[in-house]
Amino acid sequence: MIPITFVGPIVANKMKDQKGMIVFICVLMLTSILMFALLNSEWIYVTAVLLGLSNGTFI
């Protein structure tokens, strides 16, 4: 999450329209929350990485 926190604002600053990035972050967050709720512990590491990426770019 830490590298994404530093790279996210740089990428957002270079974009002309940040709507696509916002949608991407929301989809990642929703996907990770649904994976936590539905898949229990089968994909826990993938889910944690998705949640970290979405939270890192959101800040």
C-alpha cells in the first residue's frame, strides 16, 4: 500500500480526467469487500492486496 500511496497522486495529477481512476478505485474496493464476505478464507491474500491497492490510491 505504501508505494501505491506515493504513485497514486502522481498518476492522478498527470491525468486530464480522473473519473476513470475513481471508478477503478471503487471497483477494486467493492470487489475486495465482496470477496471478503463471500469467499471467506480461500482468496484472503488476493483480497487483502486488492483492498490495500484501493485504499492506497484512495488517499
